[in-house]
Amino acid sequence: MSEDRETTPAERHIARSREDERTFGKLSSRALERQRTVEAYLRTGFKPRFMERLQEIHAGIERHREELARAYGYLHEDCGGDAQAFARAWRERVARWSFEDVNELVRQHNEWYPVERQLPMDPRTRDYVLIAGRSYRREELTPAWALAQFPAEPDG
């Protein structure tokens, strides 16, 4: 890194992360340059953060789905067959539902996953390459997502 220019916040963060406060010292430059693969992580028994985060996202989505299902059932019972009252109350309930815990993980995933996986760039699109034909990006949970899972209108 050249001393005649200012360092970026990312460069400062990386430089700080190379410093190891533990008693056995800093990581060697050789260790920092070694290729990191999923297979190598799995052999060591250490999960990379992107894997942990994806598990947390999937668990969070499943938890919200279960909580929404319970709330949906209780509200359906409370409305006693009044489809219009149920639809109105369900839309209001879903609009107030907070998905922030999962959405924060999704935002972190969308920002850090390509860096953590060292995804190459596609020069044509100027974006990271697709993974198995799909974007690595995850969608945040919204009230529209919840209504797609548990519609306010009766089944027919």
C-alpha cells in the first residue's frame, strides 16, 4: 500500500483484521495468502461466516413462517368465519410484522457474500458471476412475502 495516498475505510478494516491480539501473535503473510476453499473449511471443522449466516437466514425464515402460521390460525378462529373481517385484520397484522432480524442478515449476506466467497466478476455485466445460474442475492422478507405464504383471501 502506497504511503502517499489516503487509505480507504475498507483498507483500514482489513489492516486491523490482520492484527491479532491473542498471545500467539499475528497471522503470517503466507497464511493470509493461502487459498480458502469450502472444502478446506469443512476439513478443519470451521464454518465460514457466509455459511453460518445462510443457516441463520434459513432458520429465521422458517421461524417467521411458523409464527405467521400460528397467528394466521388464531386470527382465523377469532374472526369466526367472517372472511372480510379476517382479510382486513390479517393485512393489518402482517403490515405491522417485523422481519428486521432476518432482513439484517440478508443485507449482510448481500453485501459480504461475494467478498467472502471471492466470487469473480463478469466483465459483460460488471457484476459478480451467477451461482448455479442464479444471483447470490437474497430477497428481504416483506408483508407481500407473508401474504403470499398466508393469503388474506379465503381459498375459494
